[in-house]
Amino acid sequence: MIEPAVKKAFAFIDGQNLFLHSKDAFGYRFPNYDIGALAREVCKANGWELAEARFYTGIHDASANPFWNSFWVNKTTQMGQRG
């Protein structure tokens, strides 16, 4: 089998883990990351072509935590619109 000249990558990002580790490593208190930019930078650093990025996260129940429910609904809607 011949190895392709350009490797395609598929990024799978767990939003809660990314947020918790960003908080621990850098002190972030708000999930202000851009998963598209993160996936592109990882691919660029390794000479890969980003084929697709998938983001997974839980969303708080609106009655239990209206702020975080609204935040994640809006953030995931915006990410979906960006592609």
C-alpha cells in the first residue's frame, strides 16, 4: 500500500474535556475556544489536510441552568453555521 502524499485528518473534539483542561492549564473560566482554529493548527503542524471536525458536548437543561443552556445552544448554532 502506498502512503498518500497528503494525509487527511478527522478531528473529534470533546467540548467538556477541552474546557476543563484549558481551565486547568491556562486558568480559563469561560469556553472561548475556536475548535475549527484548533483543528486546523494541529493539522498544519503535522502536515495533514483537515477533512472534517466534529464537536461533542453536553448541554445543560434550561430549567437547571438557563445561562449555560443558552450559551451552548448559541455557541453550537454558531459553529454549525460556520461549518
